[in-house]
Amino acid sequence: MFKTIRADIRAALEKDPAARNAFEVFFTYSGLHALVAYRIAHFFYKIKLKFIARCLSQLARFFTGIEIHPAAKIGKGVFIDHGTGVVIGETADVGDNVLIYQGVTLGGTGKDKGKRHPTICSNVMISAGAKVLGPITVGENSKIGANAVVLKDVPPNSTVVGIPGRVVKIGNEKVSDLSQKLPDPIQEENRQLRSKIEELEKRIAELEKMSFYQDKG
């Protein structure tokens, strides 16, 4: 366990430019505190002391704002940056050297039984606010964009963005357009108004034409 915690501290030093030394990381980083508490809770969970494990998990959640189920499996060298709002579900698997930002959810969809949560392979980065849901797999060296909602398997070395999440790059090759054309409500309203005005002008012209012939008659 201590080797794993040292690997977590090294990961924080490598991945966070604001981290100055191991002493500071150990005493001030809530992401590391949550991982240490999880690793202790996970030990108790494995020896069937599940109530103690859950109590430790909830205590860590209270102090760090990060909820990690003690049954989840988390590798070494994981760094949870800032961390507030991170949720890692019971059957989630997180590999080595994974970077997780604040607001990330590794959760379920409510439709699955047994393995309900995602598998995150090694060297993955999950950006702020992203939701990875269901028993899916995110391949090694992939990146999940901020606020993406990922519901399908992600190949290795991929970049995923959007709602729902879609692969836009595999390695250095672009496979999808990043741009999204969103409807403009003001433009749509103006279009409808112009259509109404044209219809009214046409009707007025018809009425004026009828009135002209009636006057001549």
C-alpha cells in the first residue's frame, strides 16, 4: 500500500505544475487524501469488514468531497486533481497513471447488473465534468473532453468529446468533425417573422387587387 501511495504522490508532482514538493502534496491535496482513505477502506472491504470500509468511505467523502466506493479497483500513480464532485462507483476499474479532474463521474446507467461501472485503462485523462457511464471500456492513452458523456467503448489512443461522447481523433488522425451546429433561437424566430410578414404582404396585395376591381366595377 505504501508503495502505491508513493506512486500517487509522484503522479501529483509530475502532472500538476502547481505541486512543489511531496510534503505539500501529502498534507494539502484532497485528491491524494481521498485515495489514501480509499486504499485503507478497500483493504477492509477485501477482508469482509464492509461496514468499516463504507464508514471510512463516507468519512473521506465528507472531508474531501470525493466519493470512491471501497469495492472499486484503482491502480497506482492515479492523480485526482482538485477532485471536488468526483464519484467512482462500486464496480469501476481504474488503471495505472490515470488523471481525473473535478466533477468526473465513473457511474452506472441504472440498467445493468453485476459489472455496472466503467473500466478505465492506464494512462487515460478524464477532463472536468465528464461522465463515463455503464460497463464500458476506455482504452489506454485516451482523453475524455470536459463535460463529455461517454456511453460506448472508447478505442485506445482516442480523444472523445461531446454529448453523447464521440471519438474525434485516434492517435494523430482526425476521424470526426469537432464542430457542432447548434440551433440559433433568435435566428429561427426572425426567419418565422419574415415568413409571416411575406405572407401578410401577399394577402394585403390580393385584397387591394380585389378592392381595385370592385371599385372599377
